[in-house]
Amino acid sequence: MPDPNDYSAYPEHPLKGRMRLAYDWIPNGAQRLLDAGCSSGYATRFFAEKCPETYGIEISDNVEVARKRYPHIRFFRGGLESTPFDDNFFDVILLSAVLAPADSERLALDEMYRILK
């Protein structure tokens, strides 16, 4: 893993493509959002502009970069099949290209359903 303090290995990206589409789909008034599979938080930072309580969850070491770079967002390390969140916790959950690496797509989707309002 690249040094999480060397941000040159994790460049800031503009909001474009599917991440821009996801951003545009976040409903007005949503209070709590989860970026599931947030990587190093490069898109999560934009999502936080629309939701006062923004969270990210990531299974890889990239989450350490996200924690250091965006301390105003709550980042968790873990998979999508079992999360530390309460039932009906989130108004919005964004899943962008994260189901393929999940151990079980079915378990991951069941878990997202459990924590979504």
C-alpha cells in the first residue's frame, strides 16, 4: 500500500461520470448518507456537501487515506456484508461498482436493505 500520508498516490478527482450521476440523484433534504465502497473518499467529499451526516465504508487500506484527508466525514473499515450501523439508519446509500468484490452480493444487498430507511 502506498503511504497514506503521501496524497500524490491518491489524487483528487473531479466529480464526473457515475459519481456525478450519483451526486445528482441524492434527494434534497437527505440527512444521512453512506458511500459504500468509498475507496479513499475522493467522491465522498462531494456527497458530504449534500448530506450533513456522511459516512463511508471501505474494506481496503484506502480508508486510512480517507480518514486523514477528510476528517469531517465518518469512515469505517469493513465489508458490506456486515456493518456496524443500526437498522433504518441511512436516508441514502450509494453503491458504485462495489458488489463484484463482495464475498456475497446477496448478503451485501441484504445488509444495505437492513440499514436503509
